[in-house]
Amino acid sequence: MDGKTVNACLTLALEAQGKDIMTIEGLAQNGKLHPLQQAFIDHFAVQCGFCTPGMILSAKALLDKNPHPTEEEVRKGIAGNLCRCTGYTKIVEAILAVGGK
Amino acid sequence: MTLPKFEYLAPTTLAEACALLAKHQEKARVLAGGTDLVPQMKKRAATPQYVIGLKNVSGLDYIEFDKTKGLRIGALATLNAVLDSPVVKSNYPVLAEAIGRMATVQVRNLGTVGGNLCNASPAADSGTPLLVLDARMKVTGPKGERTIPLEAFFKCPGQCTMEPGEILTEIQVPPPPPKSGAVFLKLARTKDGICQEARIALGSVAPTPMRAHKAEEMLKGKKLDSALIEKAALAASQEARPISDIRSSAEYRVEMVKVLTRNGLTQAMERAKAG
């Protein structure tokens, strides 16, 4: 919301009025995946996919602010998004691959 | 979980917000970030008929620092705004340290320091650093403005000492004392190795975030050696009044107050020497 990640479950619809809202659906442009989306595929960072939208948008918010984060900064940046499939290693690798470019 | 039915009021000025709160009294709750109130409402722990959203009141999200006057945090400044503020990082690192350990990015983008304090949780993480920093709370209400020392602001779990109709507008923090060092939970001030003043705040071990005044008194004017630090840590653990709950037992918490106070005082001393 207005460039910052927020929990939808804590945000009243009334308070989102007039704000710029971006969800995972808005990330790909003209049929082309965002580099983070492509990196998640390339690094096998998606299993069931449930946490993926939150992970990718959290990663985007982090990279917008800090284009070259350390691994620790990446882990803190995605905190609060719980992956119950695989753990976080491949997700962190995918984000670092984009952040390292 | 769904929200219960309520009416959302969106005042655009503080005066309007106060008038609405005065009109609806206990039927209304003030909403800033919503990270405490919204879950409470979903769980039906709070079922206000009116929610007074402060988001449309402009100019309440400032963070301003002045060397002589100190820091002023507007009631709508989010936790992340305070965490990322260069003046907070350089002048009040203990506050950034504590907020950096709160929740997650998404929650900190919504939640406010003011809301964290107004909800008066015994575990309010911004409460302990602001207690050692001697913060004051500026509130406004039907009888006008007043400021309350943070220590007198907390009443009991979930309640603060604001009068009906009053709204928190600003958190005021005096300039940091020279040659002082603080770590999350603790602060000490020294001159030539002598501790001029020590402030120790404890969270999650009493009905409200608290200061350990007896332990602080023991350190004043003394040279802080390991024996004295040990004694003060023991005193602090005796001042704590924890409960046993799902997170840990009272006995364990008392023991941990001793350990953390000892470690905190030692680290704060080192920072004071370095600063």
C-alpha cells in the first residue's frame, strides 16, 4: 500500500481508500515476469505457493529500499511470511540472486 | 475471522477527533495503526460501536529532533518510520534497537509507537527504552493539553491513565545525557567511571512496563564493579512482579531479570565509556 508492505488482515478497506495498492497480480508487466518472480522459478523457491505472494512482495519492498541486501537483511525483510513447505534457503537464494545483480 | 459491525469515523483535525471521542466516550475507540485494535475486535475482545480513525488527521506523523529540546514523535509516526529515522539512530540508538526487534516489516509499517504505548501491554517493547529515556506523553482532551511522564502513563494491563476523551498526540524524549550508554532495557550514566545515574526498565515482568528504582538507587554515585552490578541485578529481580503463563513461569522470569539486568548494565557501561 503506497509502496509499503502491510498485512491485509490488519488493514481496514476504508483506510485503503485512495491509496496505491499493489498485489502479486500487478507485478508482471506486459506478460513479462518481474525479475523476482523469474528468480523464484529459477531457484525452485516455490513449492505449494501459499506464501509466495507475500515473500515476493516483501522482497520487492526490501530491494526497492536496499538494492544489495546481505543475507541477514533478506531474512529480516521476509520475516512474518511463513513457509511451511521447504524452509527458507531457496527463497533467500532467489532474492539474493536478484539483489546481487 | 471477521470484524464485528462498527461505524468508522474519519475526523480530519485533532479537535474534531477529540470532540467525537468526548461525544461517544466508552462506545468509541481511537484507531492509529490498528495492529492491536483490529485483532482485538476480530477476537471480540473489543467491540466498539464507533472507531475513530486518526489516519486522515494530517501532520501527526512527524519525528523531529532538536539538540536542546530533544525528540518529538507524533502519535501517527509508524514503528518503521521511527526505526529508519536517522536522528533516532544517532541520538537514541536504544529506541531503534528495541523497535528493530518488534514484529515484522508489514506490522511495523502499520503500527505506531503511540499505539504501542496506549495499549499499555506489560510487554510493550517501545515502553522500556522510552522509560529509561524519561519520555513524556503529550495528550489533548476536553480540558486542554497536558503531559504525563511515561511511568505514570501506564495504569494496568491494557489501560493507561488518560482521562475519557483524551487522545495521545506526541511522545517527547529529552536530549540524551552526555556520556550515557543504553542497551535495550537498561541505561547508565557515568563520570570518571562513577555511575551518576542509572535507569533500568523491565518489560513483561509486571502488570505494566516498569522502572526498577531500588536497583537504580543502589548504583547512583558508585563505581560499577561486578559485585555491585550483581547486587543491583538481584534487587531488580526482587522488584519485578511477574506472572506464570503459557510463555514462562514467574520463577524463570525472576531469574532472567537478574541475568538480563546484569548483562544490560555491563553492556550499558561499555557503551557509556565508548560514547
